[in-house]
Amino acid sequence: MKGLVVFIFSYLIGSVSGSFLIGKYHFKMDIRTKGSGNAGTTNAIRVMGLKYGFYTFLIDFFKGLITILVTKNIFGKDYLYLSLLACVLGHMFPFYMHFKGGKGVATTMGASALIGTYPTFLGVIIWIIGASFYRVISLWSITFYCLLPILYYFFQKPRPNTWDFFFLLITCLLGIYRHRGNIKRILRGEEKKLGG
């Protein structure tokens, strides 16, 4: 029963979409009808500019962080990985947006930062360096999702148990799946660089 409450709570917090809210209430438009159609940071930067893209990232990052913080203090450490998965699911598939949300990178980073600070830090550093030198953000977001379970396995203390690792793995696989269109464009050499 407690697990169900954690899941619902985390999903609802995760469904708060930074780009959608900024687009709707500041720009009077639906971000999902502009640019790539994705309700995430990269599309927010392209459509609304760097400042509002940064605001989008902060909202999505901190909702993940806050979700884990509340789960840890109210429900306990046993539910952190479930909360991570549910929060990211809320971001990717928000019910009030007809289940058409973002790809979950910033939210995963925020939620994961309080569960496995060191492996998340390593993943984010690789993401930042890669994205800075080769500005195909989607490529490094996919790389982050691929690396995160590996980094947790080798650097998280204590190492996640079977169920916790399963929840983390599903989160990352969903993130990669949400980038499937980007993967096809990368393989065809058609993926746009940020600012390009």
C-alpha cells in the first residue's frame, strides 16, 4: 500500500512540466506544437530561448530532487528507486498533457542526485563535457541514460538491490526509448546541434 502511495505521489510531482507551464502562461502557446514537439529543455531553448530553457531545466531538475527528498523523509529509503521511476514516468507521460511529455533527462538527474550522488555526478560531468564539445544534446542524453546503471553498479555504496536496480534500469531504458527518433536521426547524420 505504501508503495502505491509513493508511486502516485511521485508520478504527480513528476507530471509538473516546466516547458509546458512556461509556454502556456508566459508565451501563451503549447510547447508541444513548436520545434521538435518535445516538452523538454532542449526544445524549450530552441523555442523560448536560453533563459527560459534554463528555467525549464531547473523546474524539471528540482521536481525530481524534491520528490526524492520527500519520499526519503516521509516514506523511507526503501522506496527511493520506485519514486525515481514514478517521477520520471510523470514527466514523460503526464496525464493532463495527454501523456505527451518530455524525455526525462533533467528529472532523472535531479532525482538520482539524492539517491546516488557520486554516480550521478560522474554521469552529469560526462554529459556536460560531451554536450559542450559536440552540441548534439540528444546524443549525450542517451549516453547519460546508458552510463547511469553502470555507474551505479560500480560506484554506488551500498549497491542497489535487485528491485532497486530494476527500477533504475527501467527508468534509463524508458529514457533511451523516448529518444528513439533522435537515435534514428543521429544514425542518418541528421540530428541538429543546439544553436545550429
